[in-house]
Amino acid sequence: MNGHLGLIHATLPATVDLRVVVPESHPSTRNLGSERVGSGTFVDPNGHILTVNYVVMGAEKITVTLSDGEQFRGELVAQDFETGLALVKIEGRGLPYMRPAPREEASPGQAAFIVASSGETGRRVSGGYITSLASYDGQWEYLLERAIHITALNPGFGGGTLVDFKGRMMGVVSLNLNEIAKFSLAIPIEYYVQYEQELKQHGRVQSRTPRSWLGFYPQAFAGHIVIGGVTPGGPAEKGGMKEGDIIIEVEKQKVKSRQELYREIWKKRPGERISFRILREEESVNLTVTSEDRWNFYRT
């Protein structure tokens, strides 16, 4: 037990609290609000902080609080909408940071713990076991081919650190799904390691083929895909999609799951047109939506 406590205390200095202010005019405030709180982790000694994108998306002001109470102004320097990760930067040298755990060492049944901010200098810890490394799809046009599902309840704000018992960072805690499926979801650290240099140099991943984005929220229901909402001013709304529409086909291909839907949509590139057959109030309707680049939409 003392060894575990020592490991936790060694991890704390690499964790931070994030306080974020977003302009009311930013399109993300409708769902996420204009004042947000989050957790983050130093991933190098030069002040780069890894967190989840939804905490800092559209940030006008970021206040970073270290575990000892020292505060800095943070700058949003990179976003990756496909993995859900973001990088914040503060000025500093020789800062404590977490090293990444090798991808191949994560396995079901492995013990790990989460460290997350509970407010400025406050930190909370929760332990559990990895139950799965299966894919995860979310309703915001999001799909991770490999995600870490862990029994630990996320003890604080989103963006916390998932740590193995060798003191290495396994991932970034994104969602607490304890009420739905009794687990927390973490984005594996390898998604950051793979694109680290591009994120730091360009602010986004440039080598990966960009995905088309429509700005809708598909939900699986009784073997169908139902649109739960559309983003105001987004491609889906412009193309005539409405909340409650049932998607039958994409590009003349039937889809019955959210993953099937996403994979068909992502065969197209931003700016290309995508055809749909939907069911609306028992009437079949054909629509064509011109996709966009989500990164550009949320940057403006």
C-alpha cells in the first residue's frame, strides 16, 4: 500500500487543473457552455499539457493551476477532433511530466488508476481494472478504433491521467460512463505519441486524411440510426436534416449501426457531397449534404 501511495504522490506534480473561458459566440458553447473546468497532464518538461478537446475547444482564456497552487496562463496550441485530444502550453522548463506507457503492455485485467483535478490544487484518485480495449463510438461523429475501458470511476474533471503501476501514462480520461455501462473511457496515449510532432508543429494532424463532418448527433435506437440533433449552421442543418430523422441509407448503402454510418461518411472528404435516404414521419426523403472540415468550423 505504501508503494502505491508513493506512486500516486509522484504522479501528482505532473497533473494540472484547467479553467477555461470560451466566447459566447463560439459554436461549442451551445452544448458545452462558456465556462469549463478540466484536468490535464504535462507530457514533456517544456510545458505541453495533454487534455481532452471538449474542455478547451474555442478557448479564449485558459488558467492552469499546478498541484502546488502556482498559476499560469495557458495557450491552446493543438487540437485533434478525430481522437478527441488537445494540447495546452505554458511557459516553463524542467517541469515534472509523465512518460507514455507502451501500447503493447495494455491488456484486459490490468490494474491502473486515474488522477484528476477536483478544483485548482485538489486532486482525486480512483483505481480499477481494464475491462476492454475495444472500439468506442460517440454520438458527436466520433470513433476510436481502440479505447481503454476501465472500471475506475472518473474521480474529477475530464482530461485526467490514466496511470499504470509503473508510473507511466496510459491515456487521457475522456468520459465517465459509470451510470450507463459501469466504466470510464480513456483515449490511449499512443494516439498522442503517434502524432506528437505534428500537433506541436502545426496545431493539428496533417499527415492523416481528413474526415468529412456533417454536424449531427446520430443515436442508435431499435436497430435504426436516429438523428438526435443538428449543429446550428452546420452542414447537416444546411442540407435539410432534422432532429428525429431516421437514416436508412448513405450513398445507397444501408446502415444499421453508428459505426457503419461513420465509416460510410468518412469515405468522403471535406467539401464532398454525401447522399442520404431518410425516413421522416413515415415518408422516404432523399437529401444531399455537402460535408465540411470540423477543425475549420470550430476554429472560427
